[in-house]
Amino acid sequence: MRTELQRPRGTQDVLPPESWKVEGLRQVALTVARRYGFEPVETPIFEQSAVFLRVGEHTDIVQHERYTFRDAGGVELTLRPEGTAAVARAYVENGLQAWPKPVRLCYFGPMFRRERPQAGRFRQHTQFGAELYGSESPLADAEVILLALAVVEAAGLADPEVRVNSIGCERCRPRYREALVGYFAARREALCPDCQVRLERNPLRLLDCKVDVAVRAEAPDLADYWCDDCRAHFAAVEAAVASAGRRVERDPHLVRGLDYYTRTVFEVGHPSLGAGVALFGGGRYDGLVASLDGPTVPAVGFGMGIERLLGALGDRLAVTAPTPLYVGHLPGYAEEAFRLAEWLRNQGVAAESDLLGRSVRAQLKDAARRTRWAVLVGGREWEAGQVVVRDLGQGTQAPWPKERLLEWEGVAAARLAVGVPWAEPKAAPDLR
């Protein structure tokens, strides 16, 4: 195939059985989110560029990684690089601030960033995210963190780790920013080119650099600059998460890559990934809604990269796709097989039938590539009110009454929906 006809660099074709894993993970995420009271929302995959410029003008995502274009009307649009700003825009535009508080929303869909492709990171990738609007309580932060951990565990990744920090508020952060700029300005020549730009535009991101690790090691600690309210809020978040039986670790260098975060930030990792490697993250952004011309509404949430999580899960996500039942036929019985397959589908059974007019032998050979179970229509058995049921795995077959076909084990297997293993329930907490 010519290069110009191949898929774009940094994208992928998701084919079976991997596509069933994505679907399984979607079902896990939405089911767990519903337990916590979160409801699904869907926004356009492109927004007017101003939405992302307003909330993150000086971030890598907005400056370097956006896919931006003008439509036929001259409007500048951006393929959404992340979900939080898009959901916040929808919150404002649709008047969700009038809904009973707190408002809990979640989403699952594609995002687009023109970043360097690497393992688990694609230019088109899928995110699951959750957003909670209307509560400034540290318990809201804890609830969102616990939801994120519950999704990871339900998918099959036991014992996830959570690292948390607080980047302060508009009262205490300016003092820290001043100290941070002073520290790194004295070491400007030792900084990588990206951090020399961050020093002027977004100093907090200096702590997030994966290159200047040695330089940042002695940087001022955010905790030394927290105001009393931020200190109390962070302590309450830690305590609430720990009370649910989760181990919490504070990472003094943890910040987030977007401008709208305030106070709590967190990342979820796993021992199998190595120290400091994050699956995904989130935090609090009390000023986000106001930056999009909405009211001042506290908010907290996260965005989870599905491809990275699938990579970490490996074979732990044991998704069972529906096993189709193959309805084959003897010569002259193609229409009867077609009608039987359609009847089975209407009973909730996954069924396929021959559409190529092949011989019985060719049909069964095709069936063996697709499934374990087959039904043969035609001949004396059919005229006597029976079909022939065949276990292709065992190579055995037997007549079976048509009126009892739904009782056959092959039909039962074809009724299976996407199955996902759930984490073992934990011991009930002490509610005294």
C-alpha cells in the first residue's frame, strides 16, 4: 500500500480481539462510575479553539500539540486534546449550574494530540474521565480519587498507587511562584530548552520536567508555602482517602500540565510500571468554569488514558466476546438457515449464517475458524423438526429438537455479553 494511503503516524487500527478489550474497559468504567453517581456526557470531538486557549494557553498541549483547522466558514476549530475543558464548556453552555449540586459527569471517547508517539501514547487516543462540579469539600477530591482507583481495580489491576500534592491557591501560590522562579533563574543555564521557556511562562511545570530531575531536586517545597486553608484541605483529602483503606503518598514535585488546576493534584500508578510512572492523573480546578464565562464553581476530576491502562493490564483484562453460533445448511436449505439465524438473533443470541452458497464442508471449515458451535439445517432431521448441533471443538454432533434449541449449550455460549472480571470485594469499613 502506498504511504499516502496508510493510517497517519501515531494512530492505530483497533481490531478484534483488542477492540473487545476497549469495549470491556468502557463498560467497566461506566458501570463503576454509575455506582458513584456519575452520569455519561458526550461532547463534540472538536471545539472552537478559544475553549482550549482560554484554559491553557501556555501549556504544551495548547502550544505544540493541538490539531487546529479552519472550516469552510473560517471558524478556527481544534480537535479536543483533553476532555475536561470540553465538559466544562458544556456545563456552562447548557446551564448545568442550575442542576442540583454536586453535578457528577463522566465521558469516554477519543482525544487528539500531536505529540511524539511512544508505547501506550497515540496521537488519537481514548480517555475515560470524570468531573464533579459544585463542591469545594476535600471529600469531593477523595471521592474522585477513589472512583479512579475503583475503575483500575475493577479492570483487573490490583493495588494501584496514588500520589497526591497540593499546588496551593491564588493566595499562597504567588509566593511560591516567586521562590520557584528565583531558584530556577539562578540555574537557567543548566535547564533544558523547554524549561527555559517554562521559567517565563509557566514556572510550576518546571517541577514536572523529566529532563532536569537533578536541578529540581533541591527546589523549594510547595508545602512550605501553603496557606492554612490549603494545608487543612490537603490533610483532609489524605485522611479521607486513607480512611477507605488506600495508601497515600505525597509527591512534592507533582503538578499537572494544564493551567487550570488549583489545590489537589494526583496521579495513579502501579508497582509494575516502576516508581514515578503514572497511568493517569487529575485534580481540582475551581477556576475553570469561570474562565469559560461561567460562574465561580468548584470542580475536581481526572482523565484516564485507556491505551496506557490496557498496556498495563496485559492479560489481566479477561474479556470474553460473544461466541457466535454458526448456522450452516445442506444444499437447498439456505433460506431456512437464514431465517433460523435471524430468529436466534431476535432471542438475544449471536448468530451467523452462510452467505456465499458454499458446500457443507466449506461452511464447517469456515465455522471452525470463527466459533466452536454450529447448527446444521436441512435433510431428514429438519423435516422431522430437528436440527443437527455440532461441537466443532470436540468434533461431535447430534440431532436436537428445534423447539428446544435455546436450551443447547452452544446457544447459551452465544448469549454471553462482554464479561469482565471484577475485583474481590474488600472488607467492610469500620462505620462506627
